[in-house]
Amino acid sequence: MCHDQIIWTVNVDGIAMPYAASALGLEDLRWRLQHLRTVFEIDSFELLHLTHGADHCRSRVHLVYVHRKARETLDIVITFAGWQREGLLVRMEETADAGYVGAYDRFIRFLQAG
């Protein structure tokens, strides 16, 4: 459902937050999502809000990830805005809020202390 040249942007630094990195192209996005699934289990996925038009949609999602090795949780809310052309997703903007950044920082500190 994604265009080969999909642009997936995330509003945080992918070096500081490697599980939230931007991607350019389908293969890059596929690697990012597979890496995320390798490291985390998805404990819950709750759609909080959804709006859509002819070629654009926006959603807010509550996610709870569990780190497979450490068993520590990452409880976050993310906003997605997507655009499609000819039935394929061509652009997605993933926006992490301050709560996400704080949760991620606590999560990384926990893993580093481990």
C-alpha cells in the first residue's frame, strides 16, 4: 500500500531515537519497521482519533511497546498525517509529542543502566 519512493518523516532525531527514524523509500521504511518489530513487541495499539479526506488522513494513536529482552515498556502517543496518490501512500509524517520524548528518554536510561 506504499509507493516505492514513500517519504516517511519523523520530528525527532533518528540518531538520538533510533526506533523513530525517518525513512526514504519503501526498502528503508521496511527495514525500519522490521527492526522495530525485532526489538519490541506491540502490547497495545489504540486509535484515539481519525479524520480523512480524498487524499489525506490524520490519526492519533496510543501505543505500548515492550522491549523483548529487558521487558521494559514504552508507552507513547503518536500523531500520523498521511497522503496518498492513486491508492498508494506517498508521504507520512509521524509526530512525537513531548510525552513521547520523555518516555523514550526514561526508556533509554533504563536500558543503559541495565
